[in-house]
Amino acid sequence: TLFRSGIAVTLTGVFVSDGYLVLEKGFFYGYTPYVWFVVFLASVGGLYTSVVVKYTDNIMKGFSAAAAIVLSTVASVVLFGLQITMTFSVGALLVCVSIYVYGLPRQEIGRA
């Protein structure tokens, strides 16, 4: 029931920071079509992730995670003018390498 504790912590944070506004105007006050679109994308991404985890092997999981990093970077450059720095490039490379290493088959280490 990890999701329940996440919901509880999030709602507590909302009510501590903006409780009077939520009570006065409602939880969804100020949501624009762009906000709903982001919520929709996050939902679809979660469903996609669950399908990948359930129906594919580790190679596909690693490939899709690395592809998501590359595609989101390209989209951020095109849509938001993201300036790719050396730090960002090294971080993205380390994430992709770690995904690859995590997906490698386990090797038993013999004891001498």
C-alpha cells in the first residue's frame, strides 16, 4: 500500500501549504488544458511502463528507458530550447550505462 502513503503525504502537503485555497475554490481550481494534458501524459506513461514491465524482457526495458531519455531530451530542446550542457550529457550517459549494466544477466561469483 505504498500508493496510499504517497497520497496521504501529498494531500497533507497540499493542505499545509494551500489548504485555505483548496477549501475555498476546490482542488482542481486553476487547472488549464495544459495541466490536464500533462496529467494525461503522466497517466499514459505509467500505463506504458506497466505494460513494458509485464510483457517484455530486460533488454526491451533497458532500451525503452534509454529511448525515453533521448526522446525527452530531443523534445525539450525543440519545445523549450533546452541548452544541453556537459553535466547533463555526462548524467544522461551515466543513466543509460547504468540501465544497460542493470539489465545484464547475473554472474555467479564462485567462492574459493
